[in-house]
Amino acid sequence: MKPTPQQRIWMYETMLKSRLFDDAVFEAYWEGKKPVFHMGKGPLPGEMHQSFGQEPTAVGVVAHLGPDDAVGAGHRPHHVAIARGVNLERMAAELFGKKTGLSGGRGGHMHLYDNKVNFFCSGIIAEGMGPGAGMALARKLQKKPGIAVAYNGREPGRLSRSDEHGGPVEIAVRLCDRGQQVRRVGHDPGVHGRAGVETRRRL
Ligand SMILES: Cc1ncc(C[n+]2csc(CCOP(=O)(O)OP(=O)(O)O)c2C)c(N)n1
């Protein structure tokens, strides 16, 4: 598919929106967590997995999809959610645990769900293949249009989880979104350093 000029503009704007969203989340995440990292402190307690550098894999895929298609991201979902058109205000509210969030603030950043745009994700590695296969099968059995795409990272290759759906997987598209640079937070000083953040570049 050769993108039209309008699609190119949408792609650029969406990637920029995703990057600005993650920049703002990064700032908010560190509130109350310095100088000694404590994962439970601040307005955004818990883990945080951001999409820096992976924005193109979201717009590139979503540009090929229609409204009937389902899209499932993994534990690093912001770029895919934004490209899919998940309501940004309700998404932000969900991250901050607010009642106005997509799931009433109970899901957090790894469990965003918006059925208005057929978007889902999960913090469990390769979990998307199950619901993705189910959504594809439902469309097939009900003779409704649409396909399902489930994003995986690098890890599912090493974990057996994705293979649990070995049969039905054939009817959903499995997409490996492998970032060259990931930013991950945690509480292991050996891995994440005193500040609690690990930024690493993959070769
Ligand atoms: C089934 C399962 N096992 C282990 C984990 C813990 N876990 C969280 S992130 C992660 C690494 C994921 O690596 P990758 O898929 O390459 O994505 P990245 O975070 O490096 O972008 C693991 C093992 C999990 N969330 N789910």
C-alpha cells in the first residue's frame, strides 16, 4: 500500500502525538519518586512501559486496518492505542487511576480497553493472542467483516504462552513489535540503577 498525502500527514501527526503523550507521562511518572525510587509513590504508581521509538509500528499497522478490525497491544501499548484512536483523555485518566478512565481507573496503563475502536491490550506477555484469536473467530462464525491483530514483543518467543493458542492463532495476525530501544522501570538497583530506570539499546 502506498500511503496518500493525507495518510502520511495522519501518520506523522499520530507518531508525534504518541511521543508527546509519552514525554508527558514520563514527567508525571517521576513525580514523587525521586531521589530514591519507590514504585508505589507519585500520581502514577506501579510499573511503566513506554513506546519511545516504536511509534512507526503502530501507525504502519493501523493504517491498513478498518473500523471492523480488532487490534490488541501488549504490555507496552501507548503507541498502538493512540494510533487506533483510543480516546486520549479517557486513556490518560485510566493511567492516573481516575474514575473517568477507560476502565474506571482500575486497569492502568497495561490494561487499556476501548470497544468503541476495537482496541485491547494486556500486561501478560502474549496474552493478546487468545482474545485476538477469539475476536477473529467470532467475526468468521458470525460472517462479519474484519480481522484481528495481536502485538507481541520479543519475549513471547522465549515464553510458551503464545503457543498455547497454536490452533486458533492461524486466524489472527500475530505481529512482533520489537523496539530497538526500550525504557523500563523497576525496583532492582542492580538492573535499573538508583533512579529505577533502565534504558537499553538492542543490537
Ligand atoms: C506471561 C508473562 N511472563 C512474564 C512477564 C514479565 N515480563 C514483563 S515485561 C517482560 C519482558 C518483555 O520483553 P519484550 O516482549 O521484548 O518487550 P519489551 O518490554 O522489551 O519491549 C517480561 C518477561 C509477563 N508480564 N507475563
